[in-house]
Amino acid sequence: MVTRSAYLKDPCKASSLPFWKANTVEIPDHMMILREDQLSAGSSDAWEDEPYFKLLHDLRDVKPPKLPDGFAQSRVGAVEFAAHIASCYSREGITAEELSCYQQRPVYREDLWIAVSEASTGRLSATGIGELDPQVGEGILDWIQVSPEYRGRGLGEYLVRELLWRMRGQAGFVTVSGRLRNETNPASLYRRCGFRGETVWHVLTKK
């Protein structure tokens, strides 16, 4: 059980999950989630270990971003979002049905679902999802993805900064997490956009 006061004191260390999920998601029996300082020597011998970072942005000094030349925002639905996410991952993904369930969550905000397409071809190039929890004033970033062929053009940074810009005045802070051993090094993108923190959580799955 994570209390509101404990979470607000240090959102990254209090829970690996956003506050709204922390007391509602049931961890399966074959899994444990431990902060790095909670790991004991040899604890990984019987467990597969996947480390995750969790970072925080205080929403100070947020400026409106500029969409890179040659791209435009586009309106797409859950099916297109899911297909795009799948095209960006080799080992992860989400179905359109699961994404549709996102839209039933208490933290759902239609204006925090962003899609960007190449202007000349209409090809979906980047997508990002934000959520907003008014209970604690937490903004959450999720599924920030850029197609492999469009990486290196500033689209990832645009998505993150645009979501932060849209959350200003509504959220007091924003959190994001991701796999630490991801070859695309997403933590470096978030740090360039002003996220801070050193907290690492370990998702342990029984071998």
C-alpha cells in the first residue's frame, strides 16, 4: 500500500508504478518488484532480472516545442497506435483492444495522445501517450515511440516536450519509466528533455 503523502514525497522511490496504479495492480505470484537498494545478495539466482529506470520532471521552465520540418500532427485511433508501437519493438507491444481500455481509465485524456506523420507520404512516424492523474497531480508518459527509419530527426524529443507542454498548469510533476537495458537508451532522451533521477527498479520473474 502506497499512501498519497509517501508518494508525493518521492514519486520515483515510493513506487515503480504511477500512483493511480500502485494500489490497484496486483503483482503475480511468480513476480517481484524491488527497488535497487532492496535487492539482497544472490537474490537474482532464482529470478530473471529486468531493471527499469523511473524519472521525474518538475514541469519548471517548460517551453513549447517545434515540430521538425517535413512532419505534421495527425489523428489516428487505437488500431493505428497499436500497429505503430508493434513496428517499433522487437520484444514488446500492445493490442488495439488493450489500448482501447486505456481510454476507459480515470487518467485518460484525449489531447495527450499524439501522432506524427511524414507530411509528404502520410506515413505514421511517431506516437506518444500521456495520462493525467488529478488525484495527486501526476502526469505520466507512456509508449513514446519513433519508427526506426525516422529516428535521429528530433521526433522523440518533440513528443516528450509537447506532452510536457500540454500538461503544464494541470500536473505538478510528470513521471516516466522504461527498460534500462533498452538498446535505444530512452533514458537519455528523457534526460535531454529535463527529467531527473537515479532510481532503478528491478522486475524479478521466477526462472
